[in-house]
Amino acid sequence: MNILGIDTSTDNCSVGLVCDGAVINCKSRLGRSMASEQLVSLIDETIVEFIPFSEIDAIAVSIGPGSYTGLRIGLSTAKGLALPGQLPVLPVPTMAVLESVARQRLDLDFMLYIKSHRDLIYHVLSVNGKPLDIKQHPLDYASLSEVLTKYENVSTFVGPSAIEFPQDKKVYRIYPEGDQVALLAHRYYRELLSLTGADLEPKYYSNYEAQKWTLPKTSG
């Protein structure tokens, strides 16, 4: 099975190709607006030397949490590419992708985090040897100060966002990658296939929503 993996949840626009459970290629470009400007060309660069797009069996996409704009670009691109051949679009939790990348370097317990807005972060504790549940999307949402208080014994934090941590914390700046999106989709194909569908939407998790401004009512 050939799976194309897309991650646009952060400033790191990343695409990976996995064939029969093995990583064939992965390309990433770091910077703001990379997803909107270069995702399609990056997909082409990732697969062109290895297989034609007609041989792709499924498209996996990082589904959130993460950048509002980035997630929508990634998912809409995946849906657009999948439509002609009726390919499944497999939603992979971004935290699971981030954990998978981090586990290539770290073999200890650590806190995964992605900044939301203000001082709020999405976070979940990654326990060594116990991968995150791919279907349950387990994570919490709180201020950094609340997280540091609640998990005062956790010394290592892993995430793609630039946040100032206390000096006694070890912080690894790590980004999700497209090859890990595809690998997780291959490993949990049946579980993720049950979550796909035309109504698939990014998972933002927070209650922070833009509100439409209306003209205030005036008396008299």
C-alpha cells in the first residue's frame, strides 16, 4: 500500500511517502505561509521520482490541533487530490505525529505541546513505551502556568512552538513530519479508515472561535 502523508499543522510544511510500511521519501519546508504557497509543488517533488500519483492508495493528513489556516489547507488539498480516484483521506492526530517524530530521539517520558493563542497550549503526556491512542485523541488545553503546576515533576517538553519555559525544564523544538503521518496511517489503517468521510473537518479542540462583529444597538 502506498500512502501519501501531509502535515501542515505548524510552520513546517511536510510531505512524506510510505510504501508497504517503509518510508520512501520525505520533504519539508519551514516558514510561514509555506502550506499555502508550496504544498502542491512539495507533494509533486516527494513522489515524482518514485511512483506516479495514480499508484497512491490513500492520503493521510495531520488533522489537528495546530494552525487554523494550515490545517484547513492540508485537509482541503488532501480532499481535492483524493476526489478523482475516490481515495480515502485518513485523519491522523497531530499530537501522535509529533510523538512519533520525538520518539526517534527520546526514550523518556515528556510533555507534548502545541501553542494555541495567548498563553494557552494543547498538551498531552507521552509515556515511554505507551504510544498515544490514535482514535481517542487524548489531550488537554490550559495555560502554560497551569500545565507547569499540574505536571511539576515533568522535566522535558517537546513541541514546535516557541515558548519561554523555566530554566529547569528541558525543551526540544520538534516539528511534525509528513513521513510519520503516512507511517501512522499505514500502522492504524483500519482504525483511521472508520473516521474518514466527506464531512471530515480539522480538529481544533479549543472553544476559541472568531465571532462576527455586529453594530452595537444604540438607545433612542
